[in-house]
Amino acid sequence: MATISTPAKLLTFGCSYSDENYISATAKDPNLKDTLIGKDGQHMEPFPFWPTLLADQLDMELENYAQMGIGNDGIHSIFEDTIVKADSVGLVVIMWTEVMRLSFEQFKKTGVFSTKNEWFKMKVGAGSKNDEFRKYQLELEQVLNKNGLVNPAALLRRSLRLFYSAQCICEYMGVPYIMAMGMPPSKAEYQDKIAKELIKSPYMGMMKNFMGWPLFEPLNGFCCADKINGEFINEDNIHPNEIGQQYISELIIDEVSL
């Protein structure tokens, strides 16, 4: 249970489960826009995601740093860079993503003397409706696979270190926090291997304020996707629809003590 004081800032971090730009950005991609066709057969229009709903419920000023497609290393990096300079923080909510994603910080030239910071994002073993768009991700994945650098158990351990690091930073700084897993931690085909690795991890019994820990239903844990009663955009797109986002905000509210 996280105790907060208001009015203050709500800082949120995560992937497309938390990034309110997901709907509008996906709709602009001709290869992906049909993934937004809902149960009524219509394309989804933008709607409030859980960070906005939560901020409204708590009467807090929202700063949402989520980015769709980003991995846990990127989420942690953005969180740490933000929290060390933030002020008036009433609550931090970090919604981690699946462990098979990787992020690499890169700088792109925007002019002769200027650059901008971006994240190169990839998901190991991802299917694709747009291989041309994922050309560089696929090339990198081949190199990583060739050198044995994308083992699911190792990628879980990588994420566990980031979870615990974020927890330690919040506690050291005296910042109220809640953590959660949004989408399933892994594809179903990797779940048993990753769950067994989690059981024997030294971090298994060390996490605090982590809603749904230890992540997997067979271990009596859950991710948010398990708790939204099938309210996804459609059967193939397991991002929460508008009702699903409301369910997630309600799950988090139950973890907050005013």
C-alpha cells in the first residue's frame, strides 16, 4: 500500500499499456490501423488511459513518461533520469512490460549542430505485420540470437534487477510508489521457463508495493492483462480497450492509501 499526499504530482512510466498516444499513433500506420478494430467492428478512437484516469481520481497533476514499444531497460532509464530531478512527487507508478523487449538509447541528428534522444526498441521473437518497418530490429535480433544473447531466463533476470533497482531508488528518496506488470511478462511458450527462473531468483521475496507480484497466476500472482475481464481491443490485440483501462485504474486505486 502506497500512502500519498495531495495535491502533488503523479509520475507514471511504462509501455503502450500506459502511453495514451498508442491509439492515435497506431491509427496513422496503414499496416497497423486495422489492429484497432474493436468488438463493434469499428476503428477505436482515442480514449483516456489509466494514468489520466488515476490522476483524475486522485486529483493529482499527471506527468506520463510512458512510451509504446519500450523495454524495461528503457522504462527504468527514463524513470531514473526523471526521479532524480523531480519535485513535489506524490506518487510514482511504474507499469513494467514483457521481459523479451530490449531498448537502446540513441541520438539522431536533427540539424548540423543538434541531436535528439530517442529509443531504439525491439521485441525478441515478435511476429510482424510490417517487416520493412522492423528491418533493423530483425537484423539486430539475428545478431543477438547468433551470439546467445536473448535467452528468456537471462532476460527475466535482467528485468528483475531493474524492478528491484527502481524500488530501492524510490525508498531511498522517500517517494511513494506502486509497481505492476501490464501485459503478460512473456509469450505463453516461455511462461514455464520464466516462472521457474523467478521462483529460484533472490528477488522473489524482496519486492514491495508490486501489485500482482509474483506476476504469474500459477504462482498466485497476476499482470494487469489477467484482471481486465477480457476487455482488450480485439482477440489479436491484447491492449486494453476503454473499459480495460478503467479496470486497471481501479486496480491501482485499491493499492493507494490517501
